[in-house]
Amino acid sequence: LCNILAIDIICDDLTKAGVVFRTHMTSNGYFLDGALAERAVKRWHMTSVQITLDGTEKIYNQTKAYMQCEESAFERVLRNIDSALSVGIRVNIRMNMDARNADDLMDLADVLVQRFPHRKNLAAYPVLLMEFVGKIHGFSSQEETIERYTLLEQKLQNAGMSREYVLQREISVNRCMADNDGCEVILPDGRNGKCEHFSETEIVGSIYDDARDEALIHAWKQRIAPFPECKDCALYPRCINLERCDWTKDGCPLFVRHIRIKRMEELIRKAYRKERRE
């Protein structure tokens, strides 16, 4: 949203060329006011947006610390979320969690329920921060990590605001965009990469010519050999770990496996009950 004109040009050219498309955006939501939300639907064909909230008003404003912001950034973003919802854009609120803000995120869940009581297109979900994204304050143990994550997720579920997961019925062939030939990162200067987290260093080409770094593209597809804990893991058939990815190069922590297996079990039971009814 710092270069709206560029998005207009791209989307207008696609429309003129008869390309059927839809867009999704990850944003802090600060500029997504009512007029821009309508523009996003009509010209950009936007269907959903992910917005991160790191806590309630005090915590959020301290975390973001926007320059030259004369009003509460938290309140402004909540208004913009309402604007997006009102024009039919689905809003997914990502709640980054570590030991510092776990209690405050529980309060944030209450704020969201009170502020958006009847919004079907709104969902919120917690995400545990990992060490590689920067200095974080971890929980005292894996058990506490699981407990705090589960408490927040359960609260969102009880409020009818949790993210809807579906049972995966096919085996994944890709970990993410990085090892998927159908995905590209396009930087503002036209250079191309494979992973949005390495957009300044892992460059594979450019939109201005056909030259491609096939070796680097292939390197992003290289998988890590199974870890000892993979042997008896129920997730292993659908789990992909990439050598160049900081998320997976050391395997998955216990709390990640616990959360994913628990979610899969719940989805299996849900699918079974549905089949029984039908």
C-alpha cells in the first residue's frame, strides 16, 4: 500500500488482457481505509487480507511505534478492518505470540469479540514466534508453550472466531512457494526470488529478461533427510523440510508437532462425523 499506483497498473493491465485473477494481501492494515478497501475489491479483485495484531491498544502502539501518527494506530487499524469486512473482504488476524504478550493476546481476543460480534468473514489465529525471526522471549518449557497456545486457540474457537482448517486429502508436493515452480517473489525493482524472507539475497532472475539461476532454483527444492523423531511421527507422510529454510532446517520442535497432530486428529473426527450424518 506504499505504492498503490503500481498495483493499479498491474491489475488494470491483467483485466484488459482478459486474465481472470484474484488477490490476497498481507498488510499492517494502517492504510486500508474505506475508500481503499472498495478500490481493492473493484480494481484489484481482492478477496482476503492478513493483518497482524500483536496485542491490545497499549501493547500494539508500543510495538509498532509509528512515526507521525496523531491518533491511536490500534484504533485506526480496527476501523480499517471493519471497512474491509463491510465490502466483503475476508480478514484473517494473525496474533504473534511469545512469553511477553501471551496474557495480552487473551485480552485482545475479548476486544475482537466485542468489536466484531457478527462478522462471519473475520478469523483470528495465534502464531508462535520462532527464534530465527529475531530476539524473542520464549516460554519456560515446551509444555508451557503448548499450554499457552492451546488456551488462546480454544478461546478463539469458543468465540466462533477461530481460523477454519480443512482436512488435507492429498499429499503435498511442495513445502511452500520457495520449492513451487508456480510461485515467484517479484521485488519492486523487477528482480525475482523464491522466498519472501530472502528477497534481498536469493535472486533467481528478473522480469526484464529470460535469464534464470537454475542452480539456485533447484537448491530451494532440496529436502533434508528425515530426523530421528520423524520415524514414528504421524505427520511425516505430509511433512517437507527444506535445506535452505530456517523454519525447517533443524526439524520441528515438540510443540509444533503436538499442535499439528492435535489439529489433524480433530479434523479427522470432524470429517468422520460429517460422513456419518450424510
